[in-house]
Amino acid sequence: MSIKPISILILVLLIVSCGSSKQIASTTPTEDTIQKEEQIVEIEIEEVIETPAETDLTEMESSETVPEVVVEPEIIESIEIESFNHDLWNSLLQKHVSDQGNVNYKGIRADKTRFNTYLKSLSETPPQESWTKDETLAYWMNVYNAFTVKLILDNYPIESIKDIDGPWNHRFIKIGDKWYTLNDVEHRIIRKMDEPRIHFALVCAAVSCPILYNKAFTAKDLETDLVLLTKGFLNDTSKNELSENSIKVSKIFKWYGGDFKTNGSSLIDFLNQYSNVTISDKAKKSYKDYNWNLNE
């Protein structure tokens, strides 16, 4: 009698146990189920990440105007480097020569260390083939003017450059291994460069000569300076008297007349390029007396 209840109890427990096992088995995911679910999750993640981003970008492009970016070109300053530095001569001229061309020879003599340094630099640095025409011309123009000042200082005090015996034939200018006179520099070098306006830039240390420009010549400013000095000389009534029907000009135009007649042009043609008045081709011509007193 006692065994039956126990048997019944065991049977009941077995039945309950089997039911639980089936329920657990039915709820445990298989490998195929797991892979399918992972694929579904990946798709959902992609939709969450990609779709809104594409939508936002489309909306932004359609609703907002992206401003055009204007890139300003870089401004590159061109720095012209001279083959020879004339700054020392420039500073001496600024200090000892007035705007009217009056030269303080005593001041330059007191500044002789700097002056001689510049002359030495000219002597040790002759022009090279690589130099431009303007660099070479500016160099020789500075040579002529600086060594003219040296000639005056070597004989100072004097009343006129003509007080010196043969001033333009004195061979005292050394450039490289060669020695030159002022005549060599002017006639054999500078004038052969076919620039007639140099006659208003080269100084002969006299009142009637072109003024000693209180600025060193450089290639960069050469054209501007030559125009300025030519206009200044021609329209200076102490050196030239110009009118429509009559001109009384510097003897420079007599000594170097051929330099101003190029390509079939006449002296009047040249003067009219820079004169404040228009001169007739039939204007009467004469020459002013030349004052050789020292330009101080």
C-alpha cells in the first residue's frame, strides 16, 4: 500500500520534468536563428546610420546655399636686387649735396673714410657681362660723378675745375686692373651706350654743368631719374632759355650736338620731348656763356 503513492509521485515528477525540458528546448535559439537575427540587426543598424545621414545631406543641399569661397591670389612683391650696391654713395650725396646741386666739398672731405670706402668698392667691382645695360650705365655714371668729386677734393680748395691741369685727361680712376681718365669713362664707355640724357646727369663740377644729383643712380630708378634731370636742366632758365621762336641753350648742345640727333630727329625734336614750351622747327638758336666756377 505504501509503495503506490511513492510510485505515483515519481511518475508525476517525471512528467513535469519532461514538460519543462520541451519548453526550454523550444525557447533555445538555434545557430540558424542566431545568424538570421544578426543579419536583421546589421540591416537595422545600417538603416539607422546611413539613411538619416543621406537624408540630412540632401536636405542641407536643397535648403542651404553654400557660399562660394574666393581665394585671393597671393601678392608676391618682386624685389629687384642690384648687381652693385650704391647705398653708401647715396647717403653721402644726401648728406652733402643740396637739392639745387650745391656741393659741400668740405663736408665730403670730413667724411673721407666713407667716401674712400665707396671709391674702393667701385674700383674692386667692375661691371660683369651678366649685368643689365641699366646696371652697367648706372655704375659708370656713379663712377664719373664720384671720381669728379675726388678730383676736386685732391686739389681743394680751388675756384674752378679748370684750375687743375688737364682735369679730364688725368689718369687716376682704377676699375679692376685698368686705369681710366674722366674722358675715357665719358666718351669711350658711357656715350657709346646711346643714351643722350646722360649729358644732364654727368657733372663737371661747374655752375653751368648739370647739377650733381643728390641721389645715387640705380638700374631700378634710372629711367625716372633721367627724365627728371633732363626736364630740370632744360627748363632751368639759368642754363637754357626756351621759347616758341627762339632758343638760347647750353653749350652742351654744341659740344655733343650729334648725340641728340638720332633716327633722323633734330635737336628741336629732342627738346620738345622735355621742354615746358613747344618750340618751332624754325626757332632761332644761340648758346649761353658757360660758367666754370665751382659748384659749391
